[in-house]
Amino acid sequence: MRYGWRGLRRDRMLALAATFTLAICIGANTTVFSLVNSILLRPLPYPASERLYWLSERMGRDQMEVGLGADYYSLREENRVFEDVAAYQPTTVTWSGTEKPEQVDAAQVTPSFFRVMGSQPITGRYLAPEEQGTKAPAVVVLSYAFWRSRMASDPNVIGKTITLDRLPNTVIGVMPQGFDYPHGAQLWKPLNMDETSQRPRSVRTPMRMVTMVARLKPQVGERPLETELSRLTHTIRAEYPIEFESAGFLNGLQIFAVPLERRVTGD
């Protein structure tokens, strides 16, 4: 060690390089710890996040993992263990608020989405029950980051319009700082899916793919949840016409739920 320090004193460039390398290593370790701490160690920043679940289905010969629009409606109506179920679909929109249009990460969501996540807007409101489907009004909920950086923290932003995909959209709410689901979303708009387009199920009707999240009722344990998911699997399977069975679409159909925190962290 003594000889090493003497060498560094003699060679200033070597000393500078060693210091620079040490600083990079410390900075990298700090960054990695911050990332692990924010994603893996801390709970999701939503009320009672331990009751948030990611819902999906496995089906077909290849056991594809999917979420179907028709089954979302059935799960929401027929389940006995969730307070509510929501569907969403990540997307991107073009925001024309600057001289150069900008691509912004967004999500189309059902009105139940914000109730499931359990977060309230810091101003305004989130989607109303009638604000869904292909005939939904052009309304949008902003993320805190979008409101701060693109709208200059305008306290009177509610009711104003922003241009998304060349169309005016009325701002109805701003979500609190830290609300980041799905990850990276800056805007939330109504999901353009109608129940009448998904049910009754038919092999001649296009099936919409969605992602589903749900909030478990308080005091519901793991065993009652598994029992209910098994019951729902049989119930929803019976709702499909025989043509789906003949085509092998329903092979191994299974509805399952994973804690959202585990799904987000990949644990």
C-alpha cells in the first residue's frame, strides 16, 4: 500500500485516473442502490398497495398469457373478492403543445382504473363512469410531471384544452407526484372499448387485448382468492360458444392473480 501511494504521488496523471475511476464506481453503486431501493425495497406508492393485484389469463395450446376485453367485463361483474377491476392499454400520443410535436407515453384506462389504484387527483377529478368507450368525450388526466414541465404548474389547468393527436382534449384532473402506473405514463385517457363490441363472445368478432388490475377486498386471504379464481375460470369458460372450444382456444384456460408489486419488480 505504501509503495502504491508513493507511485501515485510521483505520477499525477495516474493519481487523477485512479480518483476518477473511484468516483465513477462510487457513483455507480449509489445509482444502483437508489434504483433497488426505489423499485425493489419500497412498497408501491398507492394506498394499501398490498391489496393491488395484476390479473391475467393463460389459454390455448401454447398457454399464452393474455387479457381479453370480454373477460374483463365478466371478472368485474361476477367476482366476489375484489372491490373493483380495471382495464388499461399503454399507448403513445402526439402532444402539440410546442413548436415541434412530441411523442408522450400515455394509457387508455377504464373509469375504474383510478379507484382500483386508490389515488386521488391533487386537483380536478378522474374519469366518470360515462367517460369510456368509443363515444367517450375527449378528456385527459395529467401526470404531476407533465403538469409541472409542460403546463408550468398552471393552477387553473382544469378545463383547459391540450392538443393530442391533432384533436383538442379537455384537462379534467392532475394526479399526485409519484403516481406512475403504468410506468412512464404521462397522460390517461378513456379506453376506447365498448362492452357491446366484446360481449356476447363470437368467433366472428375481434377480441380486444387489455391489461387488468384489481383491488382485493380487505381481509380476503390467499386461499379464498385461489378458490374464487378457480370458480371464475369455470364460469367464464362456460360463457364461450362451443366454436372456441373446438378451435382449442380454451385449452388450459386459467385465470390467475399476482400481487402487483411482485409483477412490477419481476420478483
